[in-house]
Amino acid sequence: GAVVSQHPSRVICKSGTSVKIECRSLDFQATTMFWYRQFPKQSLMLMATSNEGSKATYEQGVEKDKFLINHASLTLSTLTVTSAHPEDSSFYICSARGPGNNEKLFFGSGTQLSVL
Amino acid sequence: KQEVTQIPAALSVPEGENLVLNCSFTDSAIYNLQWFRQDPGKGLTSLLLIQSSQREQTSGRLNASLDKSSGRSTLYIAASQPGDSATYLCAVRRGRDDKIIFGKGTRLHILP
């Protein structure tokens, strides 16, 4: 099956620093990737849709200048949390739709961000 | 606005029992519904995907059903095992290029 690799798996950083999270489709090309955030015991909330070669589409309430998304190639999307604050601490997960006509979504293993 | 609800929020059952997890959605105009498994601190693993024209899908000990008109789906797990312990999420998509909406999940614990 399609594999999506996400790293780092865990980041601890000081308030005010920026953190970059990478999401790669290892054995297929993903023109569209999705970034989610998940708080403890809560559902996944879509933050933005990342489109290769164009600007990301952000969900209502998500600050695009805060969460920078770059999808420069068909196999890599990055999410940068700029000037992170403790309230940004969360579990971030990326996903990509399967190759060809595969309707399934394949997810990365997630990144636990803790901002001190 | 589509809302996805999963009941119960948590469930503990002895090993070997068959069990049913429930998912309901408010807007029956869906493109597909997908069940996922999430282990603590990990990403999601796709279990079963049901297209809107289908009524059920099976994979091993798992069977998922879909009743679009009533806005319900169930995930049936046969002969549960401790390794089945995880959070199970259902998610619906309105159109092929639409975002998917997740439920909050059911935290399942299989007692050895």
C-alpha cells in the first residue's frame, strides 16, 4: 500500500522558535496533501489542503502566516509552525490521497509538538 | 454542516467477544466513508472504505456497513483480540475533492 512518511515524530521547542514538519509520499506522487491537528481525546481537525505547485487552502480560523505550508514537489509537503507558542502544542498529522483511483487516505505517523 | 458522532466514546470488552462500533453523520449526501485505527501517539491506519453506492465492506475480522439514508455506519469486529485495542475513527467525505470530516473516535480496550 501507499506509504506516507512524516518527521520528526516528536519536537520540543522553546516559545518563539519555528518548527518545520515534513511529510513525504514514499512510493507514489501526491498532488494533494492534507494537514491535520489533533488535541488530546479530540478528533482530527483539518488545517489546510496542500497543493503541489500552488498555494495551500486554509480552513477557517487557521492563520496562514502562522502555519506556513510548502508543497514544492509531488512527494513532499512541509508545515512550518512559525513563532510557536504553548497553545500550538498539539499532534500534527499529514495525509495524502492514494495513487491513481485509490480513494483511501494514507496518513503519516504524526508529530507531537510541545512548546515550552 | 456535516457532523460525525461516534458512540460509545470508550469501550472495554473481554478478549474473544464480538463488538460493534457506531458512527452517525448528519448529512446523508456523502461520497464515501472510511474507518481508521489510531494507536496512541501514532498516525492513522485505514481499515475499510465504503463508497456511497456500497452497503458494506469486509476485511478479515472487520466488517463495516453503511446506511446512507439513515446516516449510520457500523464497524463490526469479530473475535476481538488484545491487539485490537486502539482508537477507531470514522470519517465521511461529501465529494471526491472535498475535505473529510472525522468523528472523535471510540477508544477500544480489549481485556486479556
